[in-house]
Amino acid sequence: MGYKSVQMIYLIATKGKDAAFAEMGVKNGVIDTGVDVVTAKNLKEYEASLDARGIPHEWTTQGWEPPSQ
């Protein structure tokens, strides 16, 4: 279990669900933890978003195609 999960359980137990959700910033049942989910399907778009934000990375998708499913 991750830190945010334990934090949420603690807040629900001590303050109730609605207060916990408000404190954790839940929107439409989701907490944005800042983690990007990268898959073969969205890898090229992820690389483009890193490039657009000026975030360096040591890999490239140039010449790479995702496996067909």
C-alpha cells in the first residue's frame, strides 16, 4: 500500500469519508498523485509531452513502433 492510500484510510477513519475526500482533493473519485501512466500505446505522446515541457530524457521513440495487439 502506498503512502497516499494509508493517508486516505487514516483520514476516513478519523474525519469521515466526505472530509477525507475534500482534504485529499478527490475529484470524480480520483486523486491526482502526479504519477504518469506510460504504456506502449501512449509512449510516443508521453515523449512529446516531455519534450514540449523541456523535461530531459535519455531515450527516444524515433524508429520505434508499439507492438500490435
